[in-house]
Amino acid sequence: MVLDNIFSGKIRIALLTKLLLNPASKVYLRGLERDLGVSSNTVRTELNKLQDMHWIEAQEDSENTKVKNYVVNQGHPMFLTLRGIIMQFVGLDQIVDQIIKKLGNLDQVYLTGDLAEGKNSPFVDLIIVGEVDKLYLYQLIEKAEPLVQKKIRVGVYKGEEFKANILESVGVFMKLWS
């Protein structure tokens, strides 16, 4: 059965989470070995299986031809469905429904921190840009945290305050809302 192949093992779930949370990300064998704390053979085996199922694609690094980067196959017919499952797994669907959609007048929302890198974390780090009633925001966060079982940390900027260098300073980020 297809589901048995997709969701077998902690390493595979960690790889899928890393790639599907931020589909623009690229990963490579040694980086995954370090991030996941397992042997390169274990990672290689899982990457090969995901590649055989067409969930990921290998790309040669333009600067170093000995390094293969892996990216999620966004053209896979079940990409959006599986991404939705991963978003539910880490609680981002609840954050969008319980906080972002209720705030109203937002320009942009970015996910930063470990979750943006595809690592599971006890924290959800957000940058919110727009006109926000902070008291209401914190009430929504208080209600959402038990649902996602994570602490939610936010940086709030008005549209005119927000500059691109803010995103550069946080490292990896993913746009959740615009």
C-alpha cells in the first residue's frame, strides 16, 4: 500500500517534514546526516526510497559536482495533500486557522526558526507584518498554543517598519501568508 511506503520510519518522516515544510529548501546527504544524527547509509537509503517513489528529485550542485542536492517534487500529484498532512503534523494549519485568518489586516506572515528549516521544534517563530491588535493577537496565541502543543513566538511589524534585511537576519524563512 502507498501509505505504508510513505510513512514508514522516523527518518523518513523527518526527511519529509524537512522537505515539505519548506518546499524551496535543498538538502544534501552530509547535512542530513548531521541534522538527523544518523549514519550516511541510513540517510542514503531513505533518500533513495523517496526518490524511487518520485517524492524527491536529485540535483547536482552547480558549484560542487560531487554533491547531490535533494528537493521535494512539487509536481507529484499528491504533493499538496502530503504537505497538508505535514502542516497538520507540526500544527501550522491550526496556527493559520486560529491566529492568522482571525487577525484580519495582515500584509505578510513568515515562519522562521527551526520549523522553517524543517526541524520539529517546541517553538513556532513567526514574523507578522501589518496592522495588528496586539492584545487580540496574544489572546489568539494563548488559545492556539494548547492546540498545537508548541509555544508561539512572534515579531510584529507595521508595513512601513518592515524591511527585507529583517528576513536576512533570521536566516531560513518561509512565507505563510500574503
